[in-house]
Amino acid sequence: MEARFRSWWQHIKQRRVAIKVTTAMIVIPVALIVGYRFDVTGFNGYIQVSTVHTIGGPMAGTVTRTEVYQPGKTLWDWLQLLIIPVVLAIGGFWLNQLQKSREERTTEQRAKTEREAAAKRDQTERDIALDNQRETALQEYIDKLSELLLKEHLGELKPE
């Protein structure tokens, strides 16, 4: 049972963005449809009533009442409120992806440069080791030749 739950949970985690988009596509229209029933959303029009009390003058003590119908917000009015955040979110996501790709390229270039530098160091170390071996062999040759010349007197001419 636990393995099945883990498998199900990993399946959900892999499709997290698709689930969120689908949920939003379902919830937003339902909220808009339900929102038309309530005056709080602003979809329904209303009558704005204003009263004016006249205190002085020839018409003192009169009350003037005016009623003006305010049309409700349309779906387009609400969408205008949503467009800017959506564009900003998409722009932020896009810039984030650009930054990630630049960092990946920089990391790859740095790794490549480090590999090349390590290869050059290894080659230099091999060259130095080979030079040391040659120098040691040459020194041994010179020492042996000196020994033969001095101890065996090979450098002297014999009367024969």
C-alpha cells in the first residue's frame, strides 16, 4: 500500500505544472460563473444614490436625491486586471529560464577550461618527468665516462 502511495505521489510530482494549470482552468470559470450571482464581485450593476441637503439660500431645507445607474464590470474588465500579473509571471519565468541556461553554459565552459588546464598540467608534468629521466641518464653517462677516463686511463695514448 505504501509503495503504491509513493508511486502515485511521484507521478503527481512529475506532472505538478500540468495539474496546477488544469486546476486553474477549472476553478477560474467556476468562480466567474458563481461571481455573477453575488454583488460583491462587481459583475452586476448597481444604482448609486446621492443626496444633497441644502442648508442656506432660497431653497433652504430641501433634499435633492439623485440616482445614477453604474453598469457592472464585464469579464473584459476583470481580465484586464489579470493580464498584467500573468504577463509578469510569464516574463519572470522566461527570465529565470534564460538565467539558468546562461549559468549552465558558464558552468560547462568553466568545466571545459578546467579539464583543458588539467590536461596541460598533466602534459607539462610528463614532459618534466621525461626531461628529468633524460638528465639523469646523461649525468650517469658523464659520470661513467669520467670514471673510465680517470681510473682506466683510457684518455692517455699508449706507445703501441
